[in-house]
Amino acid sequence: MDEKKIIVLAVILVLSLGAYVNEVTASPNVLTTCGNVGAGSHVLGNNISTTGDCFILTGNDITIDLNGFTITGDDDLNDRGIWDGGIPRENIVIRNGTIRDFNQGIEIGASDGCKVEGITAFSNGAGIIVGDHCHVSHNIAINNRNAGIHTGTDSTVSYNIANNNNSGIGLNLSNVRSSIIYNTTNGNVNIGINVACPSNLIGNIAQNNGTNLFQQLGTCKRYDNLF
């Protein structure tokens, strides 16, 4: 290989490595007020209070890290803390903070392949609503008026606490082929776990609910649960 070709290849390699480093180390966008949120990585910079919808997702591949902060609504019957606008979105990640006093805390029921983790959702109408093929883990959904956590088809729901949701359901998995693993749903007025079969339930605790477990469309596989 002649010297000119070696130099050209070296320049290409350096430029490609530089682009990779910039992408990986790029700082997330800091959110300090409610508004539309597009593709990319975003982090909350402070607590936020609002009288309407807070964050409306406008694209795919969005990560919102609440960074330990709280988004607070005004108990309006139409507002949402984080919403996909009713438009199918993909690869949405929401984590690490508190959402309270909205009609729906997180409402991404039209979206596919999402992840919601480390969220505390309380005093909402519904705490967390997601679509199909989603992973919902290590969340706390308590004292909501309706469902604590509601998921779509082929979802994995694990290590959540969904207690004392006042007139609704702790975990509402009304579509089939879900994995419900090591969740606690106690003291919900209506149903602790509502699940469409076939699905798998492993290591869950549902006690002191109106109905601890309600299975639709047949019988699910159950291992080491306490109902």
C-alpha cells in the first residue's frame, strides 16, 4: 500500500473515532420547563409544576431521566405528566423520578418497545400506562384513583409496588403474553392483578385487594405467588 493511501485511511479512522466519542460523551439536553420533547437523551434539571400536560413526545428514540426530581400537575381531569400524544412511538425510556397529581402520570399507551423504571407515580388518575413489548420495572404506583400500572401485549412487569389504588387495579395486564415477576399489589379497592392469559406469574404478592387475582381468557402459568 502506497504512502498516500495509508495517510487517507489514517485520516478516515481518526475522523470516525472522533465522531463516535462525540456521540457517546455528548451531554443530555436539560429540561427545566414543560414542552415538546424530541429524539435524544434528556434530563430534568429541577422540579416542575404545571396546570396542563407537561412533556409531549414528538418522535422515536427518546430517553427522559427525571434525575430524582418531581413533576406535579393540578389534578385536572385531562392532563398528563408524560404523553406520546396518542401517536405510536418507539424506543421510549422514562426513569428515575416522581410524577403526581395528573389525570395520567405516564401515558404512552400508543407506543411500542418502551421502558419505564424507577418511577414513583402517586395521586394521579392512572399512574403508568404503556403499550406493547414494554419493560416496566422497579416502580411505585400508589394512591392513584384508577390503575396503578397498565400494560399492553408481550410486556414484562417486574419488581413493582402497586398498592392502595383507590377505585381501580394495582396491575392491569389486560392483554396476553405478559411476564409478571416479583410485584407487590396490596390494598387495591378493585383488583390486585388483572391478567389476560396466557401469561406467566412468578413470585408476586397480592393481598387485601377487592379481588387479589383476576385471570381472563383461561389459566396462566403461576409459580411461587401469594394470592
